[in-house]
Amino acid sequence: MLSTDLDWFVELARTRHMGDTAAKLGIPQPTLSRRLSRLEEALGTRLFDRGGRHLELNARGRVYADAAVTATESLRAGASDVARLIDPRRGPARLDFMHSLGTWMVPEILRTARAARPDAPITLHQGPALELVDRVLSDDADLALVGPQPEQSLAGGPLTWTPLARQRLAIGLPADHRLADSTAPLRLRAVAGDPFIAMRPGYGTRLLLDALTADAGFRPRLVFESMELTTVAGLVSAGLGVALLPIDDPFLSVSGVVLRPLAPAVHRELGLIHRRGADLAPPVRALHDGIVALAEAGNWTSQ
């Protein structure tokens, strides 16, 4: 007897009658009798005292019947929870995203998802790119919006990567900076001696800054580290330093900041990750496909 097949025993304990129980279950009475014999043999004791056509639960039977009722109720509740989790109309999804995407990409995703599936909850978490990668790998999140493309998604790694948008990167300069009289492309070495405002370690734009300055042969002198690109842009406008900023983020259009694209051109790649080989539940798949559809429709400017 399978440990999950307890309905027949619960019904027999209720009716205490072989014939009535067999009829209700739609099985031959000898089949029901054999099930009871196998169960009692497995437990090593009788569960009923026989009295003619009727059965009476003994002390062992009452203990087992109570456990069987609890188990079947728990299993039914579990089955109901699983059904809810896989219901694309009502099932939940967990979406992580970088701080810099919370002002433009994520709101568009949520508006579209809520219009299509208003009863499907989406749990949100924001954080630095490296943290989000770890959360997806540990199954603390279903999907994450990150950039640049994580190493774990390369060469058959444990993550899949779906590109969503490209943003050309620029050096943000205060309006009174010596190089702010032009918007022409600028080589990174031109500001090697300037103070830099940057994102904190582990954030996507900081990963790009560290890689680009290392390739350019210098280490930036950091005067402030932030969790928000809007803060970085604001401090540039105040003259605190220069910064690496994406060009086409509408929420970074801060007065007093001149953006000079990097030369040669460098882009911030933004994409969607999930665990490779993971069986995405229908509500997660619906959210995933909705995000990809928004990108394919050109909802996010790519340069």
C-alpha cells in the first residue's frame, strides 16, 4: 500500500462496514479486505475487532485512523497549494532586479503582468547584480533582471541568459568640467586622474567600471559609492566627480551633467536570467515570456 493511499482506510474507519465502504469506493469487497489485511500485516497488529458484518476500531486502529485523517487532510492541502502554484492565472512568481531598473524597466513589466494576470502575485527583490545571481542559483528567486551578462551563463553554465536591452555607456561630467564643452565620444583614459563617483562593489555598473578602467590601465580614485544610479548622476551634477553612466536611461537626465559616450563604444547589456534546466512553473513562464515580449516589441531602447 502506498503511504499516500489512505482514503479507503479513512472511509472504512468511519463506516466500520466492509460492504458499505466497498460500495462507496466502487471496488469489490474482497479487494478492500485484501488492502486491510496488507495494512495490518505491515503494522504487525489488527486495527479492527470483528463482530459479524460490522467492524469496531480497537485502540491501535483509533490511533492509526487519527493519523490517517491528519495525513489525508495535509496531502489534500498540499495538492491544493501545488495547483495554485502552477496556475498561470493565480500562481506566484519571484522577480529580482537591479536598483537601476526600478524606475523604468520593472514598472513596465509589472503594469503589463498585472493587466494580463491581475490575481497572480509577484514577489519583488532588488539588489546588486552579483547578489541576484546568487539568489537565482540558490532558488531564492525564479527570474532576475541583471547586467552585464553573468559568467555563470556562459559556456553552458548553470544560468540561462536572455538579452533584453543594450545601453551605450558614457562618462558623466559636471557641466563646468574641463571636458564638458563637447558631447563627442571620449576615451576613458582622458579622465583617469579625476575623482570618480561609482556604484558599490557587486553592482552591475560597478562591475563594468572596474573592468573598463583595468583595461585602460588605471584604477579610479573613488570619492563616493552609491546603491542608486540616480544618486551617482546627482552627485556628478554637484561637481563631486565623474561617473560611468548609461546614455538612454530617462531617469538619469539630470541637469548639470554632460554625457560623453565612451570611445570605442561600450554597452551595458541588460538581460533576464534563470536556472538552466529549471522547470519553470506556468506563472513563472508567463512572466518570463511577457518580459521577453516587451523587449522584442522595442519597449526598451537599445543602442
